[in-house]
Amino acid sequence: MTSATTTQPGPAEDEPTYRVLLVEDDDADVILVEELLLDTGLRFELTVRSTLDAAKAVLAAQQIDCILLDLHLPDATGTAAITAVRDLAPHNAVIVLTGLAEARAGTDAMAAGAQDYLVKGKVEPELLRRTLRYAVYRSQTERASMEAQTIRLRAEENARLERGLLPPPILGTSTVTVTSRYLPGTAMALLGGDFLDVVEGDDGLLHAVVGDVSGHGRDAAALGVLLRIAWRSLILGGHRGEDLLHLMERVLVAERGSESQFATCTLLTLDQGRATATFHLAGHHEPLLATAEGTREVTAAHGIALGILPGFRNWPRTVVPLPDTGSLTIYTDGLTEGHNGSTGERLGVDGLLALINASAPADPATHVDLLIQQTHTLNAGRHSDDLAVLHLHWDRR
């Protein structure tokens, strides 16, 4: 039997066009169904296939609203045909065509996942019209409900992961103002592996970490949460600098999903009494230091990212003097890898510094939010990556 596609414009302007796939190997029944569809007055596009395999090819290649399915095909019979169609097109409406002698076939078909069934020889145009419209409406409603459920579950998962990636800082007597932000690359994306944390130790020093696990999705986010928790636990346990990074690397190697996964991070220890900041960069870029003269990139020694060469332990220390009043900004590359307006180039550190130095003075939270907003506006959705920003402001005057 040859396949065919029929298009019928309906009379009602607001009537949708129903894309119907008829899977039927009897030529007489094909003609009957097509005539019935014409008599319904519906707008429709009818595609006919005589085998289940041919129907699968249509479902894989184009959008279909409703499948009219005969239960006796050359390559499938009974509920097995319905199961095969539902596996390939779980959100399409399926209406089964049964024979006069098949008393239980219709109810069995609905139990197998069909929206409705029609008995050949007893179908009138009005019945077909109502059945098709209701089946499509029901399948669309079910799809919308499932999508809403998916969105809700994803939002809940994002919220759980974000609590792990962006925890409240542990502060004691420190007068440093801590501002942190975490944003996924897209509104509906799962969070990636960016993480940050701030802890004030028993020695009065302020410790911070900002890191980025390679990859995206729940696996990267889960590893980011694990590394962040490991860092906090190790800091509270008295580990510092190279020793701390070595232990974090051991955790990463033990928990990562593949040997190619790695993480970059910046460790910071801020000593307000001595007015110094100590950095260890593990494959991460330099922080930004803002003073009365403006904002610049800190010159710091670089070390290797965690997980690249386990056990190599190359994380040199850099000590930077701090002014009486100023701020440090540590961030992941999602803040700089976006586009710089219509130039076609990336924003980069130079573009980020230009935005900062051109902005009017503001409180730390407003400053960070404005900076993120400006970078997103320039990028205009062309580059999608997570970003984490940690801003530490102090004034000892």
C-alpha cells in the first residue's frame, strides 16, 4: 500500500490544523477514514502509512497531533502496536480503530495507553470530530502537566544544589562585608560546578574559596558541592594553603566521574590585622583588587588545576598588601567569557575592568548586581556559562 498525505482546510478561521497519522493497511478503510475526516469540517493534514515501521519513521521525522491506529497491521497486532507507538511518541494522542467483533479490544487499548477507540463501521463524522479533538486536547494537557512537573522538579533540584554551592558564610567578629552571587548559565539550566564559600577561623582570619568544576549539569554541581563542603571542613580543621589544596584534590580524584574531570579554584586568606591577603591559585585567574585609585587585577603566582596531575602539588603562595579601604572580587570565568556587545569579541578581564571603573560608587550588593547585569546585557544570551562572584569589602578607617 502506498503512503499518502492529504491536506484539508477547515471552514473555521480559529480552528487548529490537526496533523493526523493514519496507520492502516486496508485500502477501503483508508478511504473511509479520509472521507469521515473531510465530513468533520476539521482542518487536518492526513498522512497514511500501512505498517508500524513506516509509521515510526513518520513519528521520528515530523510533528503529529493524533495517531489513528489499526490493531491488525502486517508487522504488529493488538496492544503491542500501541506500546510501540507510545514508546516512540509518548505525548501524542492515540485513537485505536477496532473491528465490530472486537468487544474488548477498545478497553484493552485504552489500558495500554490509547486516549480513545472507535469501532469501524459505527463511526459518524460528528463522533470522529469530538473524539479527535478531545484526544488531542487531553494529550496536550497531559504534556503540559508533565512539563510543569519537570520544571518544578528542576527548580527544586536547582534550589537544593544552590544551597550547597552558595552557603551562608560563617563569620564571627570580622567587619568585612561579604557579597556572593551564583547564577546558572540559562534560566532553565541545571546548575554547574561553580562553588564558593567564606569562613572566619578561630584565629580571626577570613578564609574564602571560589572554584569551578569542569562540565555542567547535576554531576558537576554535585562535585562542586562536595568540594565546597570538603573545603569548609578542612578549613575548620586547621588545614591551610598547599596542604588544603592537596586534600581537596584527593577528594576530587576519589569522587569524580571520569579521569578528565578537574577543578580550578582560588584560595584566599584575609588578615585584617596585618592588612594582607594571601592567595593560592589552582588553575584559576587572578582576583580583582579595588582601591581609591581604581580596580586592577592582582599579580599572583599560578598553580596547576586540581585533578590535572594528582600529587604534583604545585600551588605557590602570593601575599598582597591591602589598603585601609578597598575590596577584593573573586569570580569564575562565566563573568568574562560572554560577548562584549556587538564587537564579536569576548568581554575578557579588560572589558570587565572597564565596566567596573566606569561605574559610580555603590554599596557592595548593588555593585555586584549591576556588574552581572551589565555583562549579561552585553552578552545578549550568546554565551551560556555558570558564574559565581565573591566580593569582600572592608573599611578600617
